[in-house]
Amino acid sequence: MAANAQALTATFKSQVLSGVHALGTTVVRGATTPDTVKAALYLVNQSIGVGTTAYSATGEVSGAGYTAGGVTVTNATAPSVSGTTGIWTPSANIAYSSVTLSSAFDTVLLYNSTQSNASIASYTFGSQTVIAGTLTLTMPGNTSSTALIQLA
């Protein structure tokens, strides 16, 4: 028989990603449909990261074909549990089509536009520019070792 252990349960981690639990005094859940997740790109040397609380246009890229606020992320994969990890990955790659982004950028911010543009996560990559082309951010597999969001 195994000993008891202190931990957040794997089910809770998945349910947090699904919005099942509202443990605070400010409950904003009312809808039963998935929230809209968006992905905005940011210029090199901005301060997007762990302290970012919400989407802001400050430091965001601009250019032909790019709309402020970024693109909508395909959110059709429900958060799930893999082993002891709550996981979620967008169900499709994130693509910015027919854009010209001539200023260098290196960060994408995922944020929840349904919930007052609350930040979810920022991801950095090598400095990029795009001239009359498509930038595609390839999403990883939805497993406990590769999912874009992992609550272990």
C-alpha cells in the first residue's frame, strides 16, 4: 500500500485549465463555451514575461496584414490529464498569413480575450521578420512532456 502524499490532484489541474473551479471571491465564469484565446506578437527587447498580466498593444508588432491583438488561436482541444500533469495545446498551428513585419520580433503572448485580455503565457523564439509572407508557429504534441501548457 502506498503512503498518502500531499499534492494538487491531476484532475484539478485539468479542471483549472477548463475553468471548472472558481476559488476566489471574484467569479467571472458564466459561459459554458470555451473562451477565446488570442496570440499577439511583440518586438524584440520588450518586457513581456512572467509579470505580464494582460494583453497590451505597447510593444506589439505592426505591419501590413497584421491586426493589433494578433490572431485567434484554435481552441478545440479540451485540457486533459496525462499522468499527473494537466495539459493543453492549441488544436492547430498559429499562423499570421500575408503579413509584412519588418521590425524584429521574438515573443508571442497567449491571452484570454474573453476574460478581459488576461495573459496566459509568453513564449520566446529567435528574432524574426516577415516580408510579404506567412509566419507559422508550430504547436507541439498535447502530451505531458510537450504540451504548450503543463501544470505538473
